[in-house]
Amino acid sequence: MNRAHTYADRYLSTREAELSDWCAQIFDFAEPAWREYRSAAWYVDRLRSEGFDVEEGSGGMPTAFCAHWSNGKGPTVGMYAEYDAVPGNCQAPVPYRAPRAGLGTLAAGHTDPHSGLGMGALGGLLATKAVMTALGIQGTLRFTGEPAEKVRGSKPIHAAKGYYDGLDGMLSFHPFYMLPLCNTVRWNTHCGAAFSMIYSFRCDAPERWGAKDGAPIPQSHSDIRAPGANDALMMMYQSARSLRDSMLPHRGGWSVSEAILGAGQATADNLPAARADLQYMIRVPDVAMAEQITAQLDRLADHAAAMTGCRVERHWVSKSRPGLANHGMAGMVWDALQEVGPPVWDDAALDLARKVQEACGAEPTDDPLIPECTRLIAPKRAETILRRDLPPAQKNSTSDDYTDMTWHTPTARFYIARPALRGGPYPGWAMNALGGMPQTIDPMVRTAARVLARAALRLLTDAPLRHDAQEELVRRREKAGNIPPLCDYAPPLDFAWPEYVHTARGWHWHLPG
């Protein structure tokens, strides 16, 4: 494979400047969950120009896609891009705190960054295609666009609709975000289950609140005496927080977080709120725990609605399964990562990192990045460190929706270092800036692309590896109970997800009604 690897590396060197520009473009778009219109359109146009057939709106999601390219009959390898950003994290690609031009800090910005994730994956995809063409390697490449990852949105839906079926393997790359998982591959302990839902409280008839003998309140302006949807939401919010520690036994790592979605109502007048939406995200090791918490939240929602004269609707955002390991795939990607090595940052990048340290009030250091950024850690060693704080019976930890892919095809999950500063603690904008400045994020993108190309080419040409990985998948799936896709809901597109809008005043950040 040395010839193929050399060709892939040379190809990537010829497109290095383009990948950098493209990464900066997606970083600047910074569109949040379910509203990644420009980002998705950019990928669709780029993939078509590179010779891929692209299905837009895959799985019924307007900002998702599924792209294919084939070089004859052979194995099919999967990769994917994510491109959603996070509200409240708007940051320009500069070494000091500043929002992107024309926006405030509460607009969305890339935190992980998914801009670099998607571009590393695209680089690996295009390099693999170039080598397949040049050396006559047969097979098919499938590349999915995965919106709304921050709310675990697209992958459970794509999984349920068959977009990961028929793959010989999936390569899942993510920028490093949690030690010891930096420049390594997950081994046994994969991410757990995640459930997310929205409880929508509706106050349809405030005039009936407190009415005697069924008679309406005599004056319409007295309707404000009705509790309304805001009170229902607050009862739910406060009750769930006060009871959170009682929802599950004290075992394993789990978390429940909530977000109040803006309903866009001006209710300072003497009218009760007609609608209020409360979103929950449940991150737990297994599905049984997620279902247990959901049952508790359902009961709280019903009681809050009854006490405030409202009704409540529950809408699913995500139901994702815990992940399955695949040692054959993990070992193969680890081989590729050892060949490529960790990212290397030049003097210009390190100087920018020092400027970020200074802007945060810290003393700049000779070596501003944590040592883990520039070294590899073997998967089994990382696994040992990861398990130190976990109960022996807990099979999964933390949360990410790539896990749904692992039930449909052998999957390797690997992490490449993004720049992380020594010292601290640092404010969020510092990491966001380092994820946007080309000098500091491009080394991660280049490294990920090289690893992905090597791994994909190995998968395409190594029949025994594919056979063993598929057999391992069958064994692990059976041992874990053959959990089918949990998605039994439509994409939650019609809620008040924040987005950008164009008005007479220009391009603005907006919380819609």
C-alpha cells in the first residue's frame, strides 16, 4: 500500500490550500442545528463538482445529504461530515475575543469544531477517490451530511432509514475533546445512549382557569390570572432539577440537561403565555436508563400541565443507541494513525496560540499546547485510563450519536488533536478561536485526511479484514441484544430552533417564533 499512501499524501498536498479555505468558509457560516442551509448547500455543490452523485434532503432532513461515487464493483466505505454550530459561541478567527463581522457573541459558532471535522473527512474522501481512480482500485464511497449533531439529530434518522446499511465499514473522525482520547482510537468503551425530547406546553383556554361552575372569567383582561404555559414550563423545569438526583440510582456516568426554546411571544401584556417549549437531553450508558428518566419526565410534564390548566405534547428530537466496539476496525485505523503521526504546528501557529493565552490574561508559554496534542496514545492505554473512573459494569460512557452507525456497519471512532492550551482555565472563545484560525486548525484537518485515506484504502483492498470486522459486528450485536433503530419520529424541524435571517437591516441572528 506504500504506493497508494504516497499518492494520497501528494494529492492532499496539492489541495491543501483549498481545504484550508473551505474549512474557513464553513467556520464562517456557523449555522446551528437543523438550520445549516448554506453549509449543506456548499457540501452538495462541492461533492457534485468532484464527481459524486448526491441525494439532497436525505432522510427527510432538508440540510442532510447522501453522496456516492463508484469505481466499479467492490466494497463500500462510509465517511461523513458534520457542520452544525452552537448558539452563544460566535467567534471570529482571531487570537482575541471578537464575534464574526456583523454579529454579536450570542450568535452561533463552531466549538468542536465541526468545520474542521467535516473538512478533514472531505479531504480523506477526495484523496481516497483520487487513489482509486489512479490505481484502479474498485469499490464505492458513501459520504453522508449529518446535520444537528449537537442535538443528536440526523444519525438516528439516517440509521432507521437505511443509509448505513450495505457498508463494509464506517470511518468516524472527531476532533479531540476529552483526554485521554487524543490522537488515538476508541477501543472497548464507546459512547452511550442519548435521548432528547421537547415538552411543549399549550395554554389554549386561559379564560377557563378558576371559573366557577364552568362560567368563564367575566373580563378578558383577567385572563392573566391564569398560570399559562410559562408557569407550566417553570414547574416542570424546577421539579425536574430538584428531583434529578432521585431519577436514577447513583451508578455510572449520566447527565440530564435542559434548554428553554424561545417561542417568540411578546407576553408582557396582560395575557398569559400561550406556548412554552422545554427541551431535555439525557446522556446515559444504556437505553434502559434513558427510558427510566424519560418516564419520570413524562410524569412531571403531565402534572405540571394539569396544575396550570395547560396541555402538554412530547416531541422526540433524538433516540440513539449506545455504541459497539470493533477491534478489527480500531486496529486498522490505529495502524494508519501510527504511520501518519500526530499533527505538527509550526512557529506561526504556536505564536497565535501564545497570543490567545495573553488575551485570556495568562502568561504565554514557550510551548503553548498541551503535550497530548503532539503525541500518540495507544488505544489500549487510553482505554485503561478511561476506565479508571468508571464502574466495572458500565459498558459505555459519555454521549455522541455516531453510535447509531456501529449497529449497521463495522465502525472505527478515532480522534485527532485540535489545538488545546496549557494552563487555564480558559474561556470558551479561546478554544473556538483556535478552531477557526487556519494556522492552528489546518494541521488537524491535514492529519485527519491522511489517516482517513489510508484507512479507507486498507478497507477497500483487505478482504480478510473486512470479513473479520463483519463477523465481529455480528457477535457484538447479538451480545448487546440486537437493538433495532429507536427512531420512530419525524425530523423535529418545525420548532423554534435559532437561525440566521436576512431582513432590511441586513444579516441577523434570530430566535424565531
